[in-house]
Amino acid sequence: MNNKTESKNTDGSVWRTEYRNDAGKFHKEDGPAVEYSFVKQYWINGNLHRLDGPAVEYRNKFVEYWIHGRRYSLEEWERVRKLYILL
């Protein structure tokens, strides 16, 4: 189960959304577990993780690729993710 928390500005707009599992770790299987006004982060059981794109996406278009909590360059990520998809 995911527990959702939101932080709002005085005008009511949401500036932070977080999803955590019952153990308190960031976790969401169908989208970003952490969203701030400037970044989206994809987490699974407390580890940055995403196989269908970057696990961290900044508003300025900078991205980071992660699989099971380990950061990869784009080239490494493309190679490693193929192994996970084949499993």
C-alpha cells in the first residue's frame, strides 16, 4: 500500500507529493514516488529505479538513470535494462 502526502503553498497549489510504502520508504510502481515543483523521482522500495526512462527528471531537462539504487550513464542503463527486460 502506498501512503501519499502532499505539501501545499498558501494558495493551495501542491509543491511536493510523496508516496511511501508501509515501511516508510519511497515507493510507487506506476509513476513517480516523489514530485517536487522542479523534479520527479521514481522509487521502488526505497531505491531509485526505472526501466522505461530516467528515474530522475529535472524541470531543466537534466536526467539521471537508475536501476535498483545504482546510477548509470545513458549507455550503461540501455545495456543493463535490456538484461532486466529479458529476465
